[in-house]
Amino acid sequence: VATRESTLTADVTEVGEPGRSEGYGVVVAAAAVTTAAAVTTAAAVTTWVSWVALTVNC
């Protein structure tokens, strides 16, 4: 039974189970959103630091 289940799992993984694909898509979407948020935050911080540096220097 264990061998049959593992084989079935392997086959499903290769073909791409809808549930698995959807889950993967959600993970990718979450990663994209997180990355976008991180990039936006980094850009905002960089801009703020630059502005502060210019203000202090001037």
C-alpha cells in the first residue's frame, strides 16, 4: 500500500495536481506580494534617508 501511494503521489506530482498547482500559485502570489512590499519599503526608506541626508547636509 505504501509503495502504491508513493508511486501515485509521484505520478500526481509529475502531472501536476490542480490542488497542488493552486497552492503553488498562492505561494507564488504571496511571495510576489511580499517581495513587492519589501521593494516598496526599501525604496521608501532609501528615499527618506536620501531626503534626510540632503536636508542635514544643506
